[in-house]
Amino acid sequence: MDAKFISRGQLPEWLRSLAARFAVLAPARAGSSVIYRPVDPEAPPRQPELAVKPTESAKRALFPLSEALLTFVKNQPDGKPGLELRETPPPRPCLVFGLPSCDARGFLVFDPVYAGSGTAGKFQDNYYLRRREQAVLIVKTCPRPLSTCFCNWVGGGPASTEGADVLATELKDGLVLEALTGKGARVLDSALLRPAADEQLTAAAQSRAASEAAMPPPVDISGCARALRGKFDSAGFWQGHSAGCLSCGACTCLCPTCYCFDLSDEERGSRGVRLRSWDSCMLPLFTQETGGHNPRAAKAARLRNRISHKFSFYPDLHPSLPGQDGHIACCGCGRCIRSCPSAVDIRRIVTEALGTAAEGAE
Amino acid sequence: MPNNPYLPQVATVLEVIAETPDIKSFRLRLDDEAAHAALRFEPGQAGQLSLFGAGEATFAISSPPSRKEYLQFSVLRAGEVTTALHGLMPGDKVGVRAPLGNHFPYDDMKGKDIILVGGGIGMAPLRPLLLFMLDNRDDYGKISLLYGARSPGDLAYMGEIREWMARGDLSVTLTIDREVPEWPHEVGLVPQALDKLSPSPANAVAITCGPPGMIKYVLQTLKKLKFADGQIYTTLEKRMKCGVGICGRCNIGDKYVCIDGPVFTQAQLTGMLNEL
Ligand SMILES: Cc1cc2nc3c(=O)[nH]c(=O)nc-3n(C[C@H](O)[C@H](O)[C@H](O)COP(=O)(O)OP(=O)(O)OC[C@H]3O[C@@H](n4cnc5c(N)ncnc54)[C@H](O)[C@@H]3O)c2cc1C
Ligand code: SF4
Ligand code: SF4
Ligand code: FES
């Protein structure tokens, strides 16, 4: 497929031109964090922040923090009771520039859930699916791993192209952009880009190889689904790992694969919206039942659910190849480790579950 | 259900029945006549009822599929949404997403003796099953209902229950928690009343719905009476939002109560992770 080159100087202009067709998100500095910000085609061009891995994941592109699913109008003009429901029209197609490969792989975890496959329900969430179908994801090769990165334990890598439409690799003076899909090729069709020269393609391939070589070798976590199932009733194990947890929800909020949500209404007068908003299984109210009972009242039970969902329940529901563990619902981005105020480390929990499981009846 | 699983169908409240001081039944009809006619559901299935502005909550469908004129939900006033629902009047509009979830496998229960054990609002999912079985009376063996509540006034569906008690082909036992003057029925908690009744497990199934505390002790009593796990059915209540297996809220391990349940056999529950 097409391979193009864009100079660093032209990059902001290209993003602005894309913003005429797409709702473009690109990494930008916000204090000490890097977050995905909309590119405003009217504002002066700005360089996206590419030197630092974004603090948050890119999931908001396809799964907004809060979105109106429906609008409602309750009373008829004559004051009689009425109810008119309207579905929110589809938003503009979205383009994310410069997301790390783990973020693109994160959407692979959303896909089957929102398409209703792998569960008894088979319900489709077209709000997500429509966005997903139209979205263009321009993944950027990760130059060097952070100490918290472990994408290669879970099938990813710094230059993984899974789930992406374009792979961007930084060179000294600009970026090589390689189309991976038809959608990707179409956005590369711009006068601001020129075909990548052979030396540029070689340099990009070398840079990717260097990134991959910089990754420490992966830890083998095959069998994690079973090991965590075996640990489910080990209260001490979960109490130990959750002892410092503050139930702040930072981990689930920043995670590219956490997809849980809440539904709520907002009303003014007799009209309003039904909102879908991010929610977190690490918060005690998540499973609080009205009668007062809460199956996950203890933070140990909540941490157990978060880790087991990603490395055990989800893989069991979404098998990959026969004989292999299912699809792990974690892309190894390390954000939950990096941003946890009390150093809860998902890698340690999984490897310890495996370690002790190996000593058992295996 | 329409193409958008989050989009409720607009329905009108036909009738509001005050069952007890804190339980009201709402009979609804979908405004879209074709959709109402096409409505298919089974005993044990649930629905999401919306009072827009207040929100949405999950309830068992408490009417049987054979009563086609309406869809009924019986609502215990418990919190924000349920309190708002209790203000509904005939003619008011609500949103309905139904049916959701699995149902009681009444075909597997054919030819067997049926023991229904309900507590409080737990009668809501049992009512359509019982009415279905009464409509198909010859398919089932002995049918017994044990129903308990705090006090006589807290027993829902009493008008109907009196009719059932007058029938010869169904045995009904009522119990209340504490003695009151002139109460002709049992006194004591549901599990104790069950122990006293001591139904035989031979060719029988027991179906129990009610508050978690009651279910726990009913299960113990059934075990004591030598009911096998496969002979016991119950419904689970988890906090739900989407009802369609997406929002991630109602799981027990890799099972989602909203789509894999709410009906489970005790044998299934024993095989599931222990997080009730
Ligand atoms: C399958 C199933 C079947 C059911 N069938 C029936 C039935 O037939 N009849 C019946 O009466 N009930 C039934 N229930 C129970 C019913 O769904 C609950 O009683 C109902 O949802 C209570 O809603 P509420 O808004 O009135 O309660 P609330 O307590 O106001 O709210 C519900 C929950 O929201 C939480 N909450 C409150 N405020 C907040 C906040 N600010 N942020 C986050 N969380 C908050 C509460 O902790 C509570 O757990 C069923 C439940 C299930 C799952
Ligand atoms: S970020 Fe850390 S402290 Fe906060 S909820 Fe997650 S595990 Fe607990
Ligand atoms: S669980 Fe942690 S490491 Fe895994 S994808 Fe989520 S934030 Fe990243
Ligand atoms: S209620 Fe949303 S997954 Fe069950």
C-alpha cells in the first residue's frame, strides 16, 4: 500500500486539513499530562506532542467520556403526558493521529463486546460500531518503552499495526506514513505529503526494529486465565495486592480496554438526554444493590474482578486460536501501573498468580 | 426489541394496582400497536422500565405471556427510580425495553411436581410462571405455592391468591414473619414454613425468588429435604444498567446475569465463581 512522507513543518497543516473532514484528535500537552485534544481547523497550527506517551488512552475517540444516546421530550404542547424519544444522530467520523500501537489494540477488546459476539445477548451497540467503522487510526511507532510497558507479553509490540489504518514512524525531519487499510490510504492522499523515498522507508524499518529490540523480552503468561480462576477464592492474595488501593478509579479511567459504562438521565423542564458515561468497577457503588447488598463491597473483590476480567473472564469468553489462551483484555500499555497512586501493579498480580499456581496441582 | 438496544419503546400506563403499601403493579401497553402485537416474552424474563428524567431500572415481567392486552411490572418502592415510578398514573408515558434475559425452562418442568417459594417482591417473577402452569395445568404434577411477607398487608396479588386458594388443583401456603390477631395462615419465616411443609423431592422441582437472605436459607432447607442442585431454580438480582451484556456491570465471573440469567439452577450457581 501507499507510503508517504510528511515533514515535521507540514504536519500541523496536514492535521488541520484533515480536520475539515474528520473530528481529529492528536496528543497535546496539558500541564504535566499528555491528552488527546481536538485539532481546531480555525486555530493556528500546533505541533502534536509526540515525544511523550499520552497519559490517557485514546478510547474517548470511539467511546466518549459521556455521550447522549437519546433525547427525550416529555409533555405534548397541550400539556398532556407524552414521550418522544430521539436517537442521537451519528457524529462526524473521527481520526486519531499519533496514538501508540497499544491504544489501537485496545479497541480490539471493545469490538466483540460492542458487536455482541461471544455473549448470549448478541446485541449490537451501533453508537460504537458506527464510530469504529468510520474512524481512521494513525498509529505511531513507540520509540522506546517505558519501564511500565509490557505490550509484548500480551501479543503487541511497539510497532504493532493491529487495529490501525496507518502506521507512522518518526524520522529526524518528519514521519513516514504507511497505509494499512483503504481508509488509511485515502487520508494519505494529500498534496501536503510526498511519496516516501526508499531511504526513508529503510530508515523507518530500522527505527521500528530498534524499537522492538529496545523492548525487554516478554514474560510468558500463558495459562493466566486458569491461574487467576484458581486464585479467585484466595482472600489473602487479593487483600495483599489491594491493600494500598484508594478506589480512585484512575486505572480504569486511563485504560484503553476498560469499557464499562453507566446510564443516567439529565433533564431540564420536560426535556432531557439519556447519557452513557464511563464507569469503573473499582468504585464501590458500581455493584451496590438497592437492598443494601453489595457483592463487591471490599476493594479486594473489586481488584479481583478488574484483573480477572482482563486476564481470565474475557479470554474465556473470547477464545483466539484453538489450544491457545483467549484474547487477553489488556494491551500492556502500563497506564494503570504508572498512574496508580499506590503502585498496584497488574503485572505482578498476574505473574504471582501464575507462579503460585505452578506450585499447585499442575 | 428494536435495532438500538438502548432505545426504549414508548408505552402508556393502562392501570396502576396498589398491591401493598410499597408495591404497585403497572399494566402497560406499547404505543406502537404493531410492536405490542409482536411482543413475545416468557415467564421469568425481565425488562427495563424508564421514567425519563428519573432513570431506568430492572424489573421482572410479572404478567404471563397469555395475557396479551398488557405487559405488567410490579415495583417495590426502594430508591430513586422506583419512588418516581410509584407516582405514575393511568395515561402516563414510560419507556420499556423488554423482554431481556432468559426464562424459566417450563418445558423441562413438565410432568413434575412444582414447588414455588416466594418472598416479598420475589413473587413478581413467580406469578407469570404460576399463571402459565395453571393455563397448562395438565402438563404438570402437583403444584404448591409457598409465599411469605413481613405482614398480611405486605403480601402482593392477594385478590388473585384468594382465587388460587379456592381452586382444588393448587395448594397455597401463606406465611408472615410475626404473629397478628386472626391470621389464619402460617407464622414464621419462609424457610421455616418450607421445612414444616417438607415437600418431597421425588420427581419435583423447586423454584425460589426473594431477598438474598431468604434465598440462602431456602436453599439450605431444600438441601436438607434432599433436593438435588439440578432440581432447584432461582433468579439472581444484580445491579444492572444496559441489560444487554455490554456495560459490564452484572457479571459473576464470565457470566452476565442480564443475558445468561436471571434464571439459574442451583447446579449452575455451584459451578460459578462465588461472588453473589
Ligand atoms: C433481574 C432483576 C429483576 C428485578 N425484578 C424486580 C421486580 O420485579 N420488582 C422490583 O420491585 N424490583 C426488582 N428488581 C430490583 C430493582 O431493579 C431495584 O429495586 C431498582 O433498580 C431500584 O432502583 P432505584 O433507583 O429505586 O434505587 P436506588 O437505590 O435509588 O438506585 C439504584 C442503585 O443506584 C445506586 N445509586 C444511587 N445513587 C447513586 C449515585 N449517585 N451514583 C451511583 N450509584 C447510585 C444505589 O446504590 C442503588 O444500588 C429486579 C432487579 C433485577 C436485577
Ligand atoms: S489507580 Fe490504583 S489506587 Fe486507584 S483504583 Fe486503580 S488500583 Fe486502586
Ligand atoms: S489494564 Fe493497565 S496495562 Fe492493561 S491495558 Fe489497561 S491500563 Fe494498560
Ligand atoms: S447490565 Fe450491562 S452487562 Fe449486564
